[in-house]
Amino acid sequence: MAGSATAERGARQQESSGPPLVRRLGPRRLRTIIIALAVILLGAGVTWLLYGSQWLRVDRVSVSGTEVLTPAQVREAAAVPVGSPLVSVDTGAIEERLRAKLRRIDSVDVTRSWPDGIGLKVTERTPVLLVRKGRNFVEVDDEGVRFATVSRAPKGVPLLESELFPASSASASLRRFGEDRLVREAVRTVASLPPAVARDTRLVKVRSYDDISLELSGGRTVAWGSAENGAAKSRTILALMKASPDARHFDVSVPTAPASAGS
């Protein structure tokens, strides 16, 4: 009996031993507090690393994909806040600035390049049609967007007859559809041309919505009609040119009843 009592007293003394805080909280609660403190310290460290340290700040801006634009032009328009924490850079705002300031840009992908870079991957608009403006040329893309004025016409891009719209401002077609719509119809026509014909096209004339014609190299002409049924007209013009290689004038305005003439 005496030995049993002594053992119980020893056990009670062991349980009551240790620091007072441990005795009050218990090991489970203490472990939870320690984990919580570790998480807080880790979060504070990560926040300082991302926002307060000098290691993860914007130090370089790389540009790719430019053809006509220069990387310097893109960087200037992007106005990336060099020296700011990389994590805080507003990539959406950079994209909006580039598209607003440089209309030649069709799309841009703005990415963070850890630990200290911003990447700008640019896709430029490609002209499919030119509109004369004084001594210069306005480039029009495949969506009908007029995105740049250049002093020299790019090679291989057909010209839209610029005298059409001022000269026929009172025409019924212009009043009904508007200049922008007629330009888009010309763009649709060019987009539907077979590659071989597109390469030879020098001038696109739009007299009305359903009276579009082409002037090709060598003085050849094509009456295209409206921009509708572009695929059928494309097949027809190829067949006509193959059947009548010496013809100078082609008419595919009604693709089921095409015509060609030698002079």
C-alpha cells in the first residue's frame, strides 16, 4: 500500500511539472498556437518579399512580335512602372494603354517574368487595303479598322479608289450604308479573293454596295458585284481565268452566269 501511494504522488508531481503556460494550455492548444504564429510569420515574410524587398521589382521590359513598330515605341506606350513591385503591376492597364496609343497593335499579351521582368508579346494588324489620304495612305485591316497612316504604300496591298466617297456623297448607296460599311464590303471582297488573284489586284473600286470591281496587273478588270457569295465567285474567277487566259475583262457578279471578254 505504501508503495502504491508513493507511485501516485510521483505521477501527480510529473503531471504538474513543466512551465506554467504549458500546464495551463495543454500540449494540443500550444501546438495550434505555434502553427498559427508560424503561418503569420511566413505570411509577413512573403508579403515583405513581394512588396518590400528590392529583389522582386520591375527591372526590365522585353518586347517581341513587332514588325513595323519598334520595341522602343512599344515600351514608351506601355509605360511600365519600372522599380515597382512586380506583383503589383496592373497588366490589364498596360494592355489598354498599348491598344489606345498604338492602333497598329491588334493584340498584346502582358506577362510577368519572374523575378524582375515584364514581357510584352505584340501582334500587329496587317493591312489588306489602302485608302489614299492626300499624299499618304491609310492602312485598313481585315476587320475594316483604319489603324495607321503611312507615306509609302506597302507592297502587295491594293488601293481602294479614294475618289469614290467624296464624289458620290449624295449617292443612295452611301446614304443607306455609310462609308465605313462600304469600306468593310471592299475588305470582305479582298478577303475572299483566291491568293493568285489577290496578289495581282492593284485597285478595288466601290461604286455602290453591289457594284465592286477590281483592277488587276496588266490592265485586266473583274466585275465582282457585291461582297456576297465570295467563295463561289472565287472559284468562278479561277475557272474563268484558266479557260480564257487571254481575256482582259471578267464578270463574276453572278457566279452562276460568269462572262469574260478579250478587250
